[in-house]
Amino acid sequence: MPDRLKDMPDPPAGLLDLSEKLSHADGIVFVSPEYNNSYSGALKNTVDYFTKEWARKPIGVVAGSSGIQGGINASNLMQLLILAINGYAMHTKLLVPELEKSLDENGVPQNERLAKNITKFADDFLWFTEAIANQKKQDAENAG
């Protein structure tokens, strides 16, 4: 497991930059292919560097696979991870089955169902993120 950023006496500049970006983001989307019925190790390593950056943050989940289930196992585990890091897991997920058939080389959906799912996910993510950001703003105003 990587050291936590908060425990590093001299962290790399890139890690500090990422921490800053995560801290200022109103919402985050985790995106991972499914590997062995789970999300990627690179995502987990990245998550483990940070602590406070995730707290009370809405986090959406996107998973994909070459199979027909579109990364459902990885997406379920990402939602559990989000809860473990004190984030807010969004209920709506975006699953992309048969990646090689679903998206072209530029990421353009190759079927209407996926295009609709992307739109629904984006709309739900924006609503969820704005609702929480507005509540945080109201909480800050009431505390001040």
C-alpha cells in the first residue's frame, strides 16, 4: 500500500497537485475497467494516497468490460470503496458492456442505448453534485 499523502514529509509535487484538484472538486467520477471481477489496482492505489479529499464528496461510478455485464462487479465494489472513504456513492452507475463494440476509437457511443445511459448518468451526476454542493454552501453560511 502506498504511503498516505498526509504522512509524507516530502511528497511529490504531482501528488500535491492532485490533492488540490480533488479537494476543490464538487464531485468526482471513478472510471475503471473490470479486472478479475474488480476495479483496477491503479484506481485503488490512487485512492489510498488520499484521505480528507474524499470526505463528503459525491462520487459517480463508471465501469466497463469486454463482457456483456459491463463491469457490474467492479462498479459494486467501487461503490463500497466510496462508502469506506466517506464519500457519497451515487446510485446511478454507468456500465459499458462489450467495450470494443460499444465505443469507437474516439469514445463515441456505437448504439442508442449506451448514448441514453451516458446522458442519464451525466444528468444524475450533475444533479447529485449540485445538490450536495448547494447544501455544503448553505451549511457554511449557517455556521458563519
